[in-house]
Amino acid sequence: MKAFFLGKRSRHDLTEEEVHRHRGKAVHFTHDGKEYSFSAEEVDNMLGVCKQCKLYQMRIKALEIQLNTPKMPDKCVLIVDHIQKHYCPSTRRLLSRIALRKELDGVLMTYGTFVDDITWSWVIREYLNDRSAYRKLKLACR
């Protein structure tokens, strides 16, 4: 990937896995004693991924998941799918709210968005049905 960011490889030489791994993330590295730093937007522009494309990708992923689920906003569909795949209900409070929100932000960052306050409130109050404040969530890792 360094060769790509240094201009020695073209976008067409990269695999989809490499593109997916670096999409939406800032890149920092050192080459021959010189430091290079690219913001997430610069990386996306270099990879040929625009904001509109990310929104379309999020919409497509959400529609694929929604084929077997009730109607929900796109973000919520992706969040529910991630929680169902990676966590299971627990009788004890094991999962930090902050850790879950950071993880969900990371998942949605792939699509150029994040968990806003309204969506987070929906996840906690409606989906997870947790009315307590500041306590860990009753979820355990699978």
C-alpha cells in the first residue's frame, strides 16, 4: 500500500480487500526517513471513493439486510445486524456503552457516517430496551 500512496502503483493494481481495509481511514507512515500523512478524505479521493458512493454502498448493504427484517432507517439496519452477529443477550451487565458506540462508529465509518445521538438513543432505549443510565449493557460477546 505504501507504493500506492507514494504514486508507484495505480489504483487498478490494488485488490478490493486492500481498498476496503483503507477506505474511510487516515493513513500515516514513514518512507526513507520522510513522514507521510493522508486524511481519510484524501485516502478516499485517491482510492476513487466519493461520499455519494459510500452512501450508496450503505443503502445497498441495508437493503440486502432488510429483505428479511422490518422497515428501519439504513443506519439502524446495519447496527442491528452488527449487534446480532457479534453479541448475545446476557443477564449481567458486561459490555461498556462507550466500547459499543466506538465499535459501531467504526462499522459505520466504512460508509462515511457515524452513530449520531438520535440513533444511539434509539439503539439503547428501543432496540436494547435499556432504561438505565451510565451502566454497562446486558450484552456479551459471541
